[in-house]
Amino acid sequence: MDDAQHPTEAAPDPLLAVEGLAASRGSVRAVRDVSLTVEAGQVHALLGPNGAGKTTTLDVVLGFCAADAGTVRVLGHDPATATGRRAIRREIGMVPQEGGHYPYLSVRETLEMHRGLRDRPRPLGEMLELAGLAHRAGRRVRSLSGGERRRLDLAVALAGYPRLLVLDEPTTGFDPAAREAMWEVIRGLAADGRGVLLTTHYLEEAQQLSGSVTVVAAGATVASGSSDGIARRLGLRSRIVLELPPDAPRLPPDLGPDVEADLEVAGDGHRLEALAADPAPLLAVLAAWSRSVGHPLDGLEVRPPSLEDSYRVLTATKDGER
Ligand SMILES: Nc1ncnc2c1ncn2[C@@H]1O[C@H](COP(=O)(O)OP(=O)(O)OP(=O)(O)O)[C@@H](O)[C@H]1O
Ligand SMILES: [Mg+2]
């Protein structure tokens, strides 16, 4: 199930390691078997349908919810112990799924309060800048828009210099520009050697940001690794489409034995659609055909399987079981 991620002797411990986690909310077994790791310098996305157990997993990591089974190590500490929780909360930055702030404090006052809780506080101006809130510093929290409140949540998470950031749907309610600005901040944090664990329902966002993802469904990890690796293991194939103009020569109905693809030539020899695990042999044959007839392949499209394609396959079966 995992990509080849076997640590060598020299590899440092991951910032976060969750193995075989089970956890309950009241009488509900919200998490049954979740495993994931986050390394320094990595953005890892935790994906899954509503109610899959993402927030519960993060709550265990942060020490807000007890594990029933499994092991959890956060920056080398155990969130099940009081000393572990204290150490974790000193070194971590978090954006909860639902943030809460004192409505009558200004943005500046809110951030100053959180700076006061940190051993090594980040300068206020830097926090405002990173979260895109410099123009709202004097505003009371109650008068912020939904997206601005979400930015305040991020600013608070950056009150110190956290080695690990745990962000639960951090970009929900963001306009496209704010989302891209947030991606830049997250990339910058990872480039600086920090680890980021985030949940999101925007699969495009996960694909853009995260080198690795964990997909959970009905409380259990169903896939983990890179987006490409997951698609490969699921046997998802690239889609190749070629649309030729009406005046182009016709494609032959049979492109030869070297093409390992499910393909269909239609539209009077002017449209080709194919699914192939490796598109290269088909592309080579099409390139040779193009040269021999002297017509370009302008309308050629090759689309590798996306994270969204994998996600659909992975969560369709699990959802049906619920
Ligand atoms: N306080 C609670 N009491 C009882 N059940 C709960 C409680 N909190 C969560 N649950 C249940 O636990 C399961 C997992 O919830 P969780 O919040 O971890 O899901 P999630 O993956 O974060 O979903 P979403 O994408 O909607 O945020 C759900 O079935 C949910 O209804
Ligand atoms: Mg949640």
C-alpha cells in the first residue's frame, strides 16, 4: 500500500508517525485503522469524504482525543501523556476545522495574545504579512469576512516557528487569490524544512501542494503515497485523444501490434480515443504515422490519471459499504 518509503539508517525520524490508529467519539468508532507519516520538508494531505475520520485523527495527534489502539508519535512525543501534550503544543502550529476568536479583540490584539503564548514569537508584522492581513490589523475580529477569519486562523498557527503544522481544511472559504497565496505560504514553510499535514476537499489543491497523500474512507487508510504511485497501483491509465480536422488523412483502423492500449478510431478515421498504462508506444506510432502522411498531430491530448480519478475509485467502494 505504501510507496517505497523505507527509511535508510541515515533517515531522520518523521515529524509525525501514526500507525494503526483507532479512536472513538462517544460510542462512534470514528477511526478504525489509520496510518500516515509526515517528514520534515513535506506537505502531506489527508483526504477522504465527510465523516471519514480526518478531524478525529488530527484530534488524536493534538492530544484532544484519546486513541483506542495504535501508536502516535508527534515530534518524538506521545500525545496520550500530559508531558507529551505540553511539548507538542509548544512546538506545533494548528488551524482547527472551526476556529474561534474573541470577537471584540482586534486582529492585532488577537495575534499579540497568541505571540505571548510562544517561547519564541514571530514578529507581528511577519504574521500579518504571511496571512495577508496587514490591511486588517486594526479591525475587530467580529467584523472580518469568513475568508479573513480563516486567514487569522493561519496567522495564529504561525505565532511561533512551528516544526509541524496541522491544518484542518485551511483554505475553505478562500477566494482563488487567497488560496494561491496560502499555497505559497505552505510551500515556503515546507521549503524551510517544516512539515505540514493538511486536510482538504479540494483534490486539485492536494495535487498541487502535496508530494504525498493519505486517503481515508470509513475510518481506515485506503491508499497512501504520491498521486502518481496511487494511480499506478490502482491500474488507472492515461487517456489519449486525437482529433484530426476533416481535411486530414484518415487514421488506419489498426495501428499495429506494438500499441498496448484500448483504443477506438471513429469519426471516419479522424478521431482516436485510447486508454494506456504507458502512452509512449502509441505516441511513437502516431508520430511515425504523422511523418509518413505529412500531417501534424495538433489536436493530440494526453491526460495522465489525476488524484481525483484515484479518489473516486478509492472512495466509491468504501462509501457503498457504509
Ligand atoms: N463529538 C462527536 N460525537 C459523536 N460522533 C462524532 C463526534 N465527532 C465526530 N463524530 C463522528 O465521527 C466520524 C468521523 O468524524 P470526523 O469529524 O473525524 O470526520 P472528517 O473526516 O473530519 O469529516 P469532514 O470532512 O466532514 O470534516 C463521523 O461519523 C462523525 O459523525
Ligand atoms: Mg473534519
